[in-house]
Amino acid sequence: MGVRKNTYPLQSLATGSWFKLICGASFQHLPSIHDLTLAYGLAGADCIDVAADPAVVTMATEALDLAEAIADQSPDLALHWQGRPWLMMSLNDAEDPHFRKAFFDPDQCPADCSRPCESICPAIAIDATGVIGDRCYGCGRCVPICPLGLIDTQNHVSSPQTAAELIVSGKIEAVEIHTQAGHFADFKKLWQTLKPVHHHLKLLAISCQDHPKVLAYLNHLFEEIAPLSCTLLWQTDGRPMSGDIGKGTIHASIQFAQKVLQSNLSGYVQLAGGTNNHTVHKLNSLQLLRGDRPDATNPFVSGIAYGSYARKLLQPILEPKDSTSRPLEQDPDRLWQAVNSASDLINPLKSLANLSPLL
């Protein structure tokens, strides 16, 4: 097997070409996680972000092992492979929209209901039995559309101890903490469990949404986690879980990123929430990508995380109507399709970045 280029994701951050796939902080559908990780890993993703669930982490690890073997044995299928992506898990310090599931009692649904909840669900997580729990990733689109208001959501908070054990296991290279302005006590409590083991990590990401007092909050967090034994990244979460809705969903994330960049807060900055195939073009038009600027004196966005759009892009390939399809790795034509589609999303960011080593 070829040599792992474990520093390549860090180089991508430094050159502004970091691509992260978000499988979903609450998404636990193991077959989909396997296929998404395999396809985007082979296509050149720098990081795969998954739920802090041991079964999910194991499945993603196995898919990365498989991607690494395929890249070694079939280089034509992994033209953009630069080394094994880092595996990240997402945690929350308190209630957060990424960490919820929808639910309802299907027995209360009228027989003549047109089931708008089922047609609007991007995760194919609703059927006659109600919500399929491992598929639901908490986007919440089904809640307001139910004509009788039967759908509710249930939140969960990550287990710090489980997270610490997964970090020590060596399967996880990066952790992302979802927090919000006003959650400092909750963040501090979570960090007290992670701090003794965070030296095992290559990256700590802190995800937050914009708020009038967000810069003061982020500075407070920075003071709390310093000194840090790994790389730090700030994720500007604009409009969560909305990238598959339309072209304009990225604006909030870009505006927040500009605010963080102008603050000179230490650490890399990466977009999330509303990202899709229009994001790179928009960033480039605003001169927020490093591009071919040799000195890169102006602050730039170091990367982009893609969630709902990236998953929906591959959904027709990974979950075809023919339910008898073979596993993705055993179906060369479908695997090639999936990797090519994933590459089409990754390549615009990679091609606009100056990829000369900066480390």
C-alpha cells in the first residue's frame, strides 16, 4: 500500500483548497456513510465529518481503508487521491439543530393525507412507518409542512466520555464542536473532558452561527482552549443544512466568514451551511480564495464544507431505484460514476487554489 500523506489536509488548509464532506452530525445510515466516504475519499476530499457514534466511526474507517486500497491498486479510479482524508466527528455542547431527529406517530396521519413530509424530505427518511431514525439528519423541513402539525423534533447532546474514548482509539484525527454565543459554560464543560486527550488530534474545529456578540464569544473560546496541541479551524455555519435548496443559500456563511477574517482571530476559516456548486464561484468573485496570489497577504477562506448538497448530488447513484444493486465497491461502473460526480464538486476549489507547498 502507498505511503499515507497525512499532512496533505493541512497543506490544503494552508493553500485554501480544503474540502470537507459532512455526512451529518445526526446521520447514522451506515450504508450511505460507507458509500459517501468511499466516493468522496477517492475523489480527493481532505476530511470526512461523521456523527460521534462508534458504529458510524467504524463504518467510515472501514470505507477509508477500502478507499486507500483501491487508490493503491486502481490509480485510474483515484486520479485526485492525495492521501487518506482525516476522519472528523462532530460534537455539540448544548442543544443544536444539527443534533436532532424528527418524529411523529403515523397512526395519527389521515388516510387521505398527501404526505408532503415524505416528498420534501431530502434524506428519504420518511415512509409509511414514520421517520426512519438513522436516516434523519435534523433539517426540520418536514415540521412546518405537516398540515396537522403532527411532526416534532427531539434533540440530543453528545457524550463527552464516548467522544474522548473515540479520540484515544486513534480512529479520529479531528473533532468539531458545535456551539453558540451564550453557551460558554456548556462549551467549557465539554472541553474539560476533551482537553486531556486532544493531543491525539490533528485538528480542532469550532462551528458557530453568526450573532451580534459572536466575535467576543469566539475570542473567549480561544482563551479557554489555549494553548492548543493541534491546528485550529473556525467553521462559519451560515444557513445549516440548506445547500441543496438553491443557489443563494451561501450568503450568510460568507458574511460571517468575512467578519471572522477581518477580526484577525487566530486559526483557519472554513465555510459551512448553505454550500453548493455555486459557492466557489461566489468566493472567487469576492476575492476570498487564495487563488494564485503568491503572498496571500489578504486573509482568505481556507476551505469549504459541503453537507446536504454533497449527499444529494450522489443520492441517485448511491441509492438507485433498483434495490438489487451490488455494493458500491463491487460495481465498477457505479463507483466510477460516484467518484466522477464527487470530483466535479471538489475540483473547482482545488483548481483555484495555489497548491505549492507552504508548510
